Amino acid sequence: MTRAGPGRSVWRWRPWPTSLAGRTALTLLIGFALVQAIGLGIHTYNQRILNNIEAQREVATRSALIYRRIAQAAPEDQRAVLRAEQKTAWPRRLLLTPEPPFRNSFALPLPARQILRASIIAFPMAKDIRPHGMTLRGAINPPRVMISFHMRDGLWLTVISPFRPTPPWRTPGFATAFIIMFMLGAAMIIWAVLRLTAPVRTLAAAAEQLGRDIGNAPSLPESGPSEIATAAIAFNTMAARIRRFVEDRTFLLTAIGHDLRTPITRLKLRVEFLDDEAMRDKFMADLDELEAMVASTLAFGRDIAASEAMVPVDIATLLRTALDEAADVAAEGAACVSFSGPDHLTLRVRPLSLKRALANLIANAINYGGAARVRLHQPQRDMVRIDIEDDGPGIPAAELERVFEPFRRIETSRNRRTGGTGLGLAIARNAVRAHGGDITLANRPGGAGLIASVFLPV
Ligand SMILES: Nc1ncnc2c1ncn2[C@@H]1O[C@H](COP(=O)(O)OP(=O)(O)O)[C@@H](O)[C@H]1O
Ligand SMILES: [Mg+2]
């Protein structure tokens, strides 16, 4: 089975999408996320440096302020002022010592020292209270900055401040900006990919339509971006060629059939004058067969040419009617036919041509297999399946495909009783394929008969 039939893939979640749009979108989104992440990293790094500088300036200014208040006080009041300052300066700690405390601390890196020093020097202070010197140190656990001012009277005032620069991600708008940027970018990617792949879907839909209904499928608009327009033009040209090819073939078929009728009639008239009666009967039988073949060829041609409209039809009812009609003409009567399946199942089909196809299959089952059991299955994977089963000898495996060829009959059935011309299966498959479906034949296990399966798209 090579055409649209069972085994069409169904949609299911996979980590790597199967669609072109899905794959392109995912690739672009991953790339975009990577670029964003790198940008975010660089931004975070810069922001950290800025936040550190900011925090260092703040520490320096506050420390200088505290120093100025204490340095301004008279030497005998300094300790009292310090105690008062300590209350408001919390969580900073103030120390007044003869030497700057060095224990458990380290020299701050040069850039930090430069920033601290510059901020302190820039702080407004009367000339006579400016410190003689400064030591700038740091401590960890928790991170602290220790600034010691050498005061005029020789003592050292040390201001120990907790050092807590704002983490970059706490900066207002930081997260929001990145989320909005990512969402905007992602939306644009998805929009662009969907737009880009839309023509592919249109093309697929058009091809599907053409497969179902060569006669009436609309042509693609030949507009849009140049690649798309080129593809559309190529597609339309191809569709036109196929259409012309089918028309030519049909025309040829009916023309030959039509032109054969006259000589056959003439032959029949001449045979009437044959003296040898046995010979005459044989000639007559052959000519009758020839006539029947021509008649069904013409019917086949008409069938292809007639583009019947697609309408919603209850397949279950259509099958039951076809079975009843077959049973009426069968020698065994209603006993040899049966139907199972849902009571109703509506599909869009060409009712006359589909019914002719199904009637052909049912007639074959009764004629060659002595029974026709029809099973209508619920749609599966967008396909409705109809099985027509019989109790006959089946068909040799090598012939299963070949019996679909026009006029192909198996030797054993070359008798007038079954009455066919070998076009039934060709007509049936032609009709079902024009619906976008197919017919397959299979032997039942153990040579118990044949199953003809008809697949129709939902
Ligand atoms: N159900 C069946 N069981 C056995 N043989 C079959 C069956 N259906 C079709 N065939 C074989 O396939 C041939 C072609 O069938 P078809 O195209 O319907 O032509 P026709 O019925 O006019 O002979 C038949 O002649 C017959 O030999
Ligand atoms: Mg037949």
C-alpha cells in the first residue's frame, strides 16, 4: 500500500518536533535564549561592578560624616559624642583606639581603596579637622569595610560598616526587562516561522485536494514572495498537465469504445448469414463478449469524465442499500449478505461513483465467493475502513494487484456465469482513489476467502 491509507502518522508530543515550523521555531528559540543568557551574564557582571562602587561610596560618605561630627567635638567631649553617634549609626560600629585595629582584617584591593579615599577627600570638612591619615581595610563574614581615621589628638576612629551592595538581580526592572525582551523576541520568532511555513501548508493542502478531486481542485494563488509564487505556478502547471492527461486518456478510451461499436454490429449482422450453426453460435458468443467489454469501457470512460459533486452521505445506509440490491439479484438471496458496524457514519463522497465501486466489490464477493459480509469500521487515523469478506477461493498472491488492471480476469473465472468483463475492480479503485482513498485485496488465512478493504479519508 503506497498511497494515503492506513499508517498515516498521528500527532503526538516529541521532544524534537516533527514539523518544519516546530523545528525552525525551536532552533531559533534555543539560539535566542543562548544569546539572551550571554547578554544577561555580561549585564549582571557590569551591574555588580556598578553596585559595588555605589555601595563603597555610600560607606565612605557615611563614615566621613560620622568622623566629622566626632572630630568637631572638643577633645574631652569626644567619647560622649561617640557613644551618642554609636546609637544612631547602627549597624555600624565605632571604635576609638590608640592604634587602628588590624586583627582579622585585610587590605582592601586598590580600586576599592581609591574609590573610598576619593569619596572621603571629596567630603566637605573644615581644614583643621581633616584626618592626618587613613587606613582602609576589609573583613569577611559578614563582609565589612573598616575605615580608620587618624585624629588630631593621635587617636584612631574606626568606623566598621557592613558592606552589602545590592545584588544585580535586585536592581529594579532587571528581571522584568529580560522577561519582556525574551517574550517579545519569542513571539516574533514564532510569528515569523508560522508565516514562513504557511505556504508549505497551503501547498500540502492543495496537493491533497488535487489528489481527491482532480476535476474541481482550485488552483493556488500565484502571488506573494517570489519563491512561493514560483512554487505555486509550478504546482498549477503540474495540476493542469495532470488534468489534461486524464482528460486525453478518457477521451481516447470513449472514442475507441464508441468506434468499435459499429464494426461489432456489422460483424453480428454478417454472422447471421453463416451456414454452420455451431460456428455461428461461437462467433455470436465472442461478439457478445466483445460488445459487453466495449459497453463497460464506455461506462468506465463516462465514470472518469463525470465529475460528480462531493456531498455528505451516510456510508452505513449506502452499504446496506448496496447489499440489499446485490441480494435481490443473487441466487442465494438475502442469506448470503450481512452487514456489521455503526448505524450511521457520514462522509463527504460522490455517492453514485462510490456506490458503483462498492457494488462491484459486493458483486465479486457473491459471484466468486458465494457470500458478502461487510464490516464498517469506526474512523481511525483519519481513515474509514470497509471490509468486504467472502468464502470463495480467494486470489493467488501474485494476482492480488494485477486483477485491478482493466480487463484482467483470472482464468478460472473466464466463464459466462459470472458475466464480468474484468473492469469492475479497475472502476472501483479508480472511484475510491478519486476520493483520496484506496482499495486493497487480501486472502483470508487458510484460503477461506478474500477480503477487499476500502479506505476512505474522513
Ligand atoms: N471476491 C473474489 N474472489 C475471487 N476472485 C475474485 C474476487 N473478486 C475478483 N476476483 C477476480 O478478479 C477478477 C477481476 O475482477 P473484476 O475487475 O471485478 O472483473 P469481473 O468481475 O468483471 O471479472 C475476476 O475476474 C476474478 O477472477
Ligand atoms: Mg466484478
